[in-house]
Amino acid sequence: MKNCKILVIDDESRMRKLVRDFLTKNGYEVLEASNGEEAMEVFYEEKNIDLLILDVMMPKMDGWEVCREIRKTSKVPIIMLTAKADERDELLGFELGVDEYITKPFSPKILVARVEAILRRINVNNDDGVIEVGDIVMDKNAHEVSVGGKQIELSYKEFELLAYFIDNQGIALSRERILNNVWNYDYFGDARTIDTHVKKLRSKMGEQGKYIKTIWGMGYKFEVTKE
């Protein structure tokens, strides 16, 4: 997991230095960009970046624009930094495929912990890889899912959510428990984020979306049903 390459994008040089120092101290390789346009250039030149730490408010291209562009071609994990604690911004971030959302000011140690948690979740080299359940085949190593024999495109967080459901078949899962396990234990967001992701996941799964059952007033349960 160490030696991963992280791109830090922020127009404040002091913030970039703070984040870079903590990440390099923990064994990560850090690249920097001071605005959205520079970030896109670095991202496409390097091609093997493992994670982005992206500020919202930046000149030339803001964080939302950068996120939209990157999600057109890549599922690389994105941690969004913002000076505003606005629920609407947070929900927009998750809609665009942001994996974590951190409000400034923040503890650099917490940021590093979240980076490690995300990279740990995608570091599946020691996993057996392929899981088959019902009409779903999940290849964790390739980060691919097929439903009814057809491959479907999932965002990083949708993939992690489906994997968590599959790993906990038949168990009633509260929204809080899902947040703690899929979005990290110290995530302080709105549990309705789960509903948004479940809706999108069900839609992409087609008829097999029925495997994810709603438990009213609590959360969800993944259960394979045959008809």
C-alpha cells in the first residue's frame, strides 16, 4: 500500500505543503497541482495516480469541474477538501463520485487515516478475487462486476457498497453501519448518502437490483431471490 502515488490539488501552497509533508512522512509519493487545469495535465501525463486530494475552490477549474472530467475516464478514488460545511455540497460530491469529503480546517492525521483506509479497501491483491452470488459475478482484483452475464460500470464507492452487501448477505444493515464500514468509521455525513448510492446501484443492476431490499426505518438487506 505504501509507495502509492497521490495527487494533491489546492491553490494554497501552505495547504499543499502541509498535506504533502504528512503523506511523504507516511511513505507516499506526492505530486502537486495549484489549479484545476494543471491538475488535469498532471493526471493525464502520469496515468498511474492512485488517489486524488482535491480542493473545491480553485481558479481556472474548480474541484467540481475536475471531478466531472476525471470521472468520465477514471474511477480513481477522490478525497474532496472544502472550506464550507454545506450538506448540499457534500451530497453533490457523492453524486459526482467523490469517495471522502473533509471540511477545512482538518487534522492532517485524520486525512492520512482516510487515505490509508481508501487504499486499504482497494488493495485486494491478497483476496481470492472472484465472488459469485445469484446472477452477479464480482472480480475484486479486476474491480469488475457482471450481472446476468453482462458487465456493468460501477463507481469506486458503488463497487465497495455492493461488495459490502454481498459480504453480509441476509443481514439487516442500518444506514449508520453501512456508513461506518463503507465510508470509514469517522465519516460525519448524512446517512441519506446511502439511499442515493443504493438507488443508483439498483438501477445499474437492472432486475437484480431487487436483491437489495429496503428495511423501512432502518436500512437495507442483501438477499438473493429466485422466482
